[in-house]
Amino acid sequence: MSVRTTDIFGQKRGERAQPGTYGVQPKGHRLPDATRLGRVMLRVADLARSVAFYESVLGLMVLERTGESATLGAGGGGEALVELHEQEGARPYPRRGRLGLFHFAILLPNRESLGAFVRHLAEENVRAGAADHLVSEAFYLSDPDALGIEVYADRPRETWQRVGRELMMSSDPIDIDDLLAASSGVEWRGIPEGTVIGHVHLHVGALDDGAAFFSDALGFDRVVWSYPGALFFSAGGYHHHLGTNVWAGTDARPTGPGDAGLIEWTIELPHDADVDATAASIAAAGYAVRREGGEVVTADPWGTGIRIRRAEEG
């Protein structure tokens, strides 16, 4: 599940993307450098079917399960990554025509783990798309409700490049043989400890409206804007915590309660004061915000929920 956008920078030669040399900051509130993402919450049609997929194909482990929901995460005491909620009869996610999730992305701790995962997919006879994004290597698949998933590993930051203030990203072929060689002798035992949600990528109705919300109100930097029909955001110089695109089509409608899809995604900030400042910025920009204990819940202009909370220590 990848879009071919090779050579978006033409023949321009990149320079090393040293900290502070790339990205366009919001004019007002800016998310702290230590911003990271937490769990994603998904609506699925059949909980048992989805749990079986997330365990067997992705290698996640059930951490908690009730009658209509399940929370899954990495083994070895890892954190919760995915929360599934059953909505019987939920419509599968279409290839086009729906705003909301494009994919959520699971970031593995190293390239060796990614190679082991790819070998595991081959053994399970699971087909996946693939792309070398210059800053990362990624594989794409869909769950039983056709929800998009990326599993990836980052390249070292010292290898990232920029053109002007824009970080260089692309969608080139992956050298599979080299990736598998790097993981030689590494056995896949499920999602390893240290795995996190690296980013979320959303179908939106308009890039300008997305920038007004995600950057000007929420506080992300703009980092990549030359992908056709897409705009990428991050905090702390990461390549992206959030991607947005308008590839769903001009007639696309928001995901509804009867659709499989992304209910909400989570932003974790280092301090309570950061949560408060972010909530104040969103509210000042005219978007609805509500409190749930020490956490803040809002939604983007197309109805996808966002939970903002202080990161747990340890």
C-alpha cells in the first residue's frame, strides 16, 4: 500500500539534514522535541478475527481483553500499541472515498528486526508492499477490515538529507536482499520490545485545512511538502509523526460509526504543562477540546479523534 513518488526533488542534490536545518515551524505554539505517539484505537467488525491477525501476522501480544475490545502490544513488557473495539457489521475500509486512516505505522527498533519481520511474512505467505523512503524502509499491508498498516525501521539520522528547508523523502524500491542479509541469524519472535507507534498517516479533505489544524493549532512543524497531494508534519526533527494526503478523492466522506477505521490516535508529551499549552492552542484556534482527567481529547476537521496526554515515566 504505497504511492510511487520517486524523483520529487528532480536533480537537486541534498545536503545533510542536521538538527535545526529543516522544517517550517508553526507561528505560535510548538510541540516539544520529546513529543512521541502512543496507542491507536481502531474500530473493527470481528474482534476475534482481528486479534488473530494482529497476533499471527504482526506478532503483537494481547495485553488485555474484554468482551468487545482488546489491547495489544509488544512482548517483553512492551507498551500498548493497538486498541481494538468491535462494532459488529462495521463496513470494511474502502480503497478510496473515505477520510480518516491511510495507515498507522509500527516502528521497529532496528533494521535487523525489520528483515526478520519480512522473512516472517514470506513464511506466512502474506503479501506486502514496500518502499525505501530514504529516511526509513517500510512494508505495507492491510488488516482483515482493510485498515492500512506500515511496519518500518528508520535509517540513522546522520544519513537524512534535505533540499533547502525540506527533508528529502521518496518511495523507491527496497534492496530486499541487503535487508535480509542484515537480519541473517535473527529469528522473528513477534514484535520486539522497544517497538512504538512511529507515525499515523491520514486521508484529509484539504491540505491547507490540515495544516491550519495540525501545525498552526496543534503545533507540529511542516517537514515535507513536495509529495504530490501530501503534507508531512513532525516534532523534534523527526521525519514525520503525521502524514496527510488528499488521495481519497474529492467526494470522500468522513469515517462514520458504522465503518471500520481509526477512532483516535495518541500524542504523548513530556509534561502536564505541555498538554495544557497544546489544549489552549487548539481551543484558541476555534476547535473543540474536552478534558478526561489529565488527558485532552479533540478531533481534526474530519472527525478523527486525537488524545493528548503526558507520557508515562519509565
